[in-house]
Amino acid sequence: MANLSLAKLPWYGQVGAFAVLAIGGIGAFIYYYDMPARAEIKTRQDQLVMLQKDITRGQNTARKLPEFEKEVSQLEARLTALSAVLVDRCWPTSAGTSHGRIGPREPRETKAHRVHARLA
């Protein structure tokens, strides 16, 4: 069996072997630990940026809320006023104020229509 002792190498060979092993260890650390950790950090930073944008959008909407509530109350008041007018016009309280729209109808003259024609 081959004897793999570093003691047989000169000092510069021992330093070179140590350097090769150290570079290999650092490379393995970077590849297996550091790169996945950096990818996870990048993903979380992207999520943070998106959440900050959502928060900003929500805060802007919250600032507009009192104005929106005021507009809604104005529109509700207008709807109430218009619905009172609409009820008076479309649904009369008595048959005498219906302007002739409610009551018996006279039958119209019937017309003969061509229903089906054969194409030979």
C-alpha cells in the first residue's frame, strides 16, 4: 500500500498541499452552504420589497378613506332623494294617477304570419 505521508514532502510541497485542501474546503463551503443561503436571502429581500409596496399602497388607500366615505354618504343621500322621486313616478298610489297605463287592454287585430317555407 502507498504511504501518503506529508512528512516526506519538502516544506513547499506541504504548503502547496495545504493550500489545495484549503481551497477545496472553501469551494465546497461556498457551493454547498453560501450559495443556497444567498439565494434564500435574495428571495426574502424580494418578498420584503413586495410587502413594502403593498403596505405603501394600503396606506395611500387609507389616506383616501375619509374622502371616499364622504362621497359615499353624499351619493346615498342623492340615491334616497332620487328613489323617492322614482317611486312617485313609476308606482302611483292610486289607479286614477296612473295616466292610463294600468287597466284592461283592448285586444289587437291578429295578423297571419308565414311561419315556415320549404326550400325544395
